[in-house]
Amino acid sequence: MKVSFRNSYPATVWVAIMRYDPDACRDFGHWATEGWWQLAPGQQVWAFSTNNRYACFYADAEDGAFWSGEYGPVYVYYDPFESCVNIGSTAAYDTVGMRLLDLGNTDRVINLVP
């Protein structure tokens, strides 16, 4: 399944994700983390593909709005990153909670709305 994000919010948004990846992250919680995709208002971007029904995301808008949830915590960095959920670093500026996505078994476009 392909997962894309569409920014329907009136400000630029940055998105980070958490996806099941037992091969790459087998010793670190089985979940890969990655960020950032920058989306201008109205922009859509393909982020990742998965065979797993579930994934998670966090988004942060330039005006201070954010989309978060109870999954994680995930270490986030100022620069683009790829890691695993149970790998932390002193280079991280924060940890965030991620919002759960139930993808079913089809391609999805996640619409970020106010």
C-alpha cells in the first residue's frame, strides 16, 4: 500500500512517520521512524509503502498547529532523519506522540485538515 499526505491546512506542514519494519528495526522495536516531508498548502506527497495495516504520523505546522497521538514516543530531529522507535540520540530536539493510521489494505491519502 502506498501512503501519501495532502496538506489541506493553510500553512506549511512538516510530517514524520512511524511504520512497521521488522527487518531494519528488529533489535529496536520493529518500527522505523522517518521525517521530514515538507508540504506547502495544497501539496500532496508520497511518503512510504507498507504491507502492514497500521502506521503512525506526526505533523507540525509553521503556525504552531500540530497533529499528534499516543503512539511512540518518537525522537525527532531538526534535519531529515531515518531511525527506529527505540533508538534515541542526544541530537534529537524532542520526542513526539504519533497518531495511529488504520490503512486497511488499500493505498491511502492522509488529508491534513484544520
